[in-house]
Amino acid sequence: MPGNAGRHRLQKPRRSGAPAFVLVALLVLALGLATGLALGRYMLGSLSATIASNAQQNVVSDGATADNTPPAGNSTEGGAALATVNVQLPAISLWALQVGRFSTTANAARQVSLTEAAGFPAYAVADSSSYVVWAGIYADKNAAEQAAQLAQKAKLAVYVAPVNLGGQLSLPVPTQAKDLLPPSFQDVADTITVLLPGLSAGSTQNTGPTVAAKAGRLLATIKDARTALQAANTTDKAPSVSAVDSLLAQAQTTAEAFLAWGQTGGAPAWQKAMVAMMALTAKLMDITQTYQSP
């Protein structure tokens, strides 16, 4: 109806969705979150770099940077600054009764047992990647050859092998111990050169009071050397000084064995003296190889 149509006005449609200020707030919030995330990543990266830098510089508690570079002319061993000491070891020529070379300790130990069962002293010496079994060590080649003939009669396959000691050694040691090393090595050399000729006769008989007197004097000197060396190695324990002390300990054992042989005589005491001398020779060879000057 035309009259009714005039009474109805057209109405505007209602808008749906959030007001404009809400959208703006959400946009600002999103931008803030993005900016904060980027800033956080940047700060985290900077912090990690700072930590890594501090770790490399090794900053100590008072804020100073620790200098890990050893002083000029010195080296480090065991974390301590050490002075290098050069020791000239006197040339010593010996002759060993060698009864075999083995690739395993088990085979070397078996040969040691067989050699002892035949009535001869025996000692296994570590030599590079193998083990050499000795049946005696002598200062004179003729004495070694005489002993080899006796061993061959006992069905031992032996031959006389030269053993040459000596040379210049370079050892890193604490300053307070540097003056003690040359006389310590001299004590070891004297133990070999003074006492070993007493065994060169190829006999188990002792030479009486002479050997006992020599061994007694050496024993007192070695004990004094060990006491001084240990006192100098208490603060900064250097492996090189500990190795020399171990060498002196074997020299002490050797002197004690010769002292007993000189006092009592007999085959058992002679064999103990010979085994001790072989052990001392082997230990001196080992420390020489470790600290030989280039």
C-alpha cells in the first residue's frame, strides 16, 4: 500500500567488529612484543660474548688478568714456572748379559723365571715397545763374556750386549732444586762406577771390607741428597725432580744391597746386588731417554 510505504523509513545497517581504538591498541602491543624480543636476543648475545671473553682472559678475584705465559727462559711442568737445568752425565760403558727380547710383559716375566731357575739373576728392562731380559750387568767385557759362558752351560741362550750411558740432560725444575740435580746424578754415576767392578769377576764371592766401606760411604751421601731434594720439591712438585728422587731411591737400594753383600757374602746377597744394579742401570737409561737434550 502506497500510504504504508511512506510511513517506513530506510534504516542504515549496523557495523560489526571491534572499535578502531582496540585495533590500534593491539597493533601497538604486537610491535612492543616484537621490539622486546629483538632487544632480548641482542642482550643475550652480548652477555654470552662477554662471558666467553672473560673466560679466555682468566680474570682473577682482585680484577687483575692472570698471565699464563711462563717467564723468558723458563718452562712449565705441573703448573709451576720452572728453570731449565742442564746436567752432563758422564759416559759409562757397561756390558749386559741379554737372554731375550719380548713383546709382552708376560713373556718377559716367564724368561725372568727361567733365568732365575737356572741360577742367574734376572731383570726385565722396558726398551721402547719391547722388553729385554738381562742376566747380569758388568763393567768389563771380558767378565761379561765369562759370565755368558757359564750361562750357556746352564742352557741359556745369551749374548753380550753393550750398554752406553751418558750425555747431556735438560730438566725443568723449581729454582730451589736446580743446584741439587748435578750432584744427585753424580751420586748415581758413582754408585755404578765405584761398586759395579766388584761384580765383574763373575763370581759370587765378595771382596771383603772394601765393597762394604765403599757402599757405606755412598749410602750416606745418597741419603743426604734425597733429603735435600725432597725438601726442595715440597711446594711446586715437579715430575722431573720426583723422577730424580726415584732414581736416587734405586741408588740407595743398590748401595744397601752391596753393603749387605760386602758384609755377609754368599750367592743370595750377590744376586740381590746384581739385580739392584741392573734396576739402577735401567732406571738411569729411562730418565736419560726422557730428558735427553735435543
